[in-house]
Amino acid sequence: MLDALRTTRARAYEIWHKYGTISTLDTSVLSGDTPIKNWAGIGVRDYGTKNLEKFGTNTVIKDNVKPYGCASCPVACGAWIRRNTRYGLVEGHRLEYETASLFGPALLNADQDSVVYVGELCNTYGLDTISTANVVGFAFELYEKGGY
């Protein structure tokens, strides 16, 4: 199976192994597939390419220390990272699409340090990053609409 995955026709294997699930973030934001502003925005208009350049795929892998994979998975799309953020040192998991998209573009946040840090806080305390980020987005929307 590994030999088949590593053929030139299986380029997705290389991409997922190198970047993980965040490899889809850039195109998903620009195509409208990623939630922007708690599903009320449009990626190109509201998040923009400048934010994506600061936050996108290529900026994530510089912190990789060692790849890992789930049990019996030949792709190994996960990675351990070491990153000094403005909020403190993070030694933990590389950002995945869900954490990155929901704490990033869904909240109109392009500060990757904050997303890496809060993602690892969620991991440490056993919080699902998708649910947690959606609650934050809901709170932001309530505040903006005066319903706090």
C-alpha cells in the first residue's frame, strides 16, 4: 500500500504527509468552502489573500519537528511542532484544518500564533477545537449584534 501511495499518481500522499489536513485551507478559504466570520462572510472579500498569506499552508510546516500518524495509517499527516509564539512556547500538535479554519478565518483572525496557542490549550484541556471555536464565534456574533 505504501508503494502505491508513493507513486507519481498519488501526489496527495506527499501533500498530506508534508502539510497535514491544513493543506486544504488556502483553496477552501478562497473558494468559499471555509466558514468566514461565523458563516456570514465570504473568504476573498472578508478574509482576503493578505491574511491568507500570513496564515496559510506554507507558514505552518516551518515548526515541524517530527511527523506522526494515527494507528495503521500510512499517510502520517500529523506532526509534532515546537513554536515560540507571542503567548508562550508550544510543543505539541501541528495545526489541522478544523482548528486553523475555525479559530482563524471563521473569526477573521490571521494571527497564527494565537491559533497555534489556543489549539494546543484545547488539546491540553481536552476541549474539541471545532466546538470551542464555534462557541467563540457565536459569542462574537452576539456581541456584534448587541445581544450579550
